[in-house]
Amino acid sequence: MKSCNQMITDLDTPTLLVDIDRLKKNINKMTSFAKDNNVHLRPHIKTHKSIHIAKMQLDMGATGITVAKIGEAEVMVEAGINDILIAFPIANKTKISRVKKLINRGVSLKLAVDQIEQLRILQQAFANDSFELEVWIKVNSGLNRCGVEPGKDVLELAKEISMSKNVTLGGIFTHAGHSYASKSFEEIHNIGVYEGKAIAESAADCENIGIPVPIRSVGSTPTYQIAGKVEGVNEVRPGNAAFFDAIQVGLGVAKEEECALTLLASVVGVYKESRLVLDTGSKSLALDKGAHGNDTVKGFGKIVGHPDITLERLSEEHGVAIFPTRTELKLNDRVQIIPNHACTVANLFDHYVVHKNGRVMTTWPVDARGQVT
Ligand SMILES: Cc1ncc(COP(=O)(O)O)c(C=O)c1O
């Protein structure tokens, strides 16, 4: 625990900062959307990987959480969180035995299914168990990563699940990650509407032949407030919206003042030819300019209060920035950087330093960082 009299400007760098007021506001925005639109909220915790923040989300109204990795689920279960969707297709023996351990502990765990072959493996693995495995069909709404196609293919898989012993269908879900490549809000809107319809219509098809689909879940930060309004959708799963980042600002999804996660950096030197160096290289900022074809960011992060400076290149420990003609920044000055991609940067740190208006309040571990399996 840090001293409450400490200001963030006194901290060593690089340090990962969370602005508590912005974080609460961002979570409140998600929970209010869910309440106002009568949908469940199941935030993806891959963004923050923090037990503390996941519990804040649950306390503020989330019904469960989403994870990508069993390791992330295991960390959250240890902390008493017990309603979890693992949104990644699982089919191998080692992973299935870890899943069983979690279910045996009473966790309400939902696994993603998107292929008959994978379903067969799960059916076999759970055939002789005394409990049922809940699966959610993963649907491809245009990202073209995992997932079955909406409509007929969902129906076929749902039929197979409904005939299974010990495997039940709890829901269908999709993630319109391709919204990150949008060039306009209109494009984001259209992707969001399609995302919602792909789920709502596929669920209706299943129910028309007597297969209930209790949960119809959508969500990416750019689209969840659009897809979540489509009739028939009853759950949203935003992740990044807890922190936001420079990619969301570039897309017009968030304002700079909403970004809750920043990296505190120091100026290492100011050099000729409009060049200055910060102590934030790829070890702390990640060489991430956005997945899924996003090209809205310039450089490797937004330096707060210095829009004319571009963080042009990163080596492991050095961040090389270019300023136009002159800068008031000098050796040892501190700056805050809004990362391009908050989720990958959080994964690089052991702790967040939590602050309110620049005053240090506490530290929170990034509990599930580095959970690659
Ligand atoms: C399946 C799934 N659901 C939800 C999310 C959350 O998306 P975002 O971080 O854009 O809110 C992701 C992110 O990768 C995801 O893969």
C-alpha cells in the first residue's frame, strides 16, 4: 500500500496508473446501459485482469464475467467469482480436466463451442460425469476468427447439443471485433446492428424448433451499445470500456478524458532534430497499434497534454518521440501516456497504482496477467 500523501509525480517510472474516478464512471456507463436496456452485463476481464476491478463490476451490477483463458478463470475463481464464460473454444484433455476441477468447485462455468468435432470431444469427456457442462455457441458475426455462421449452422450445432448427454445449451454469443477497423461511426453502427441480429435471429431459429436459448450475448466496446439494443439480445460483454485507450479515442468511441489507464513516464533526454526519449519502450507500452485492421492511432500512445509530440518508435526500454520545433519538456519531466491498447499494456505490469486527481490511493495487483493457458 502506498502512502496516501504521495502524488503520482513522486513515483518512479514507468508506472501504470488507474484514475479511480474515470474507472468508476466507465463501469457505471456499462452498468447503466445494461439496466436501461434490460440486458445482462458480463464484462470481459481480459482488459484489466484484476480481481478488484472485476468485483467492482459485479458489485455495480454485472451478472458474471467473461474470460479468454482458463488461467484467468482460475484466478477469478480463487477470489470467489463463480459465474464465468470462457469465450475461447476448448478441446484438449489438459484443459478439459482444469475445466472439470472448476465445475466441481461449484463454479457456473460456460464453455464456447463452435465445431461439431469439438462438441464431440466435450460430449465424450463429460458423458460419465454427475454434472452437466453448459456450453454457449460462438457465432461469427463478421470478425472471421472463430465461430459458426449465423442461422443454419447455429441451428445444426444447437440440435447436436440438444441431443447430448451431460452437455446443455446455455446461450449463443458473438464478438464483432472487426468494428475496430471501421472508418466511420456509421460503419460501427451497421456492424453493431448486424452483430445483434445475427444473434437474435439465430436464437429465434433455435427456439422455433423447440431448442431454448436462454442467453443471447453480444459485445465489443465499439458496438455493445448498438448490438445490445437489438430486440432479442439479452446480454452485453464489453471489455475495454472499463479503461478505454487511444484506439477507442481514434475510433471516436471514447474521449481522451474518459481514459482511465495511463502510463507514467519520465523524459530521459531531449536531443537534436526534435527528438526526445522517454523511459517507456516495448517492455512497458507494447508494440501494439491495434488488432483487426485498426489504423486510427498515430505512434505508440498519446502523450497527455502534448498532442504535437508523436511517440514514433519503441525499442525495449526507450520510447523515441518527435516534437515539431521546440518543446518545454526537459530531462526528468514526467508525462502520462494513454496506451494504444489498454489490455496488452495491463498484461505487462504486476500492479496498478490507483490515484484520485493525482493523489496515490492504493495499489492493485494485475492478478491474472500472463495467464497464457
Ligand atoms: C469474445 C469476446 N467478447 C468480448 C470482448 C470484449 O471486447 P472489447 O474489449 O472490444 O469490449 C472480446 C475482446 O476481445 C472478446 O474476444
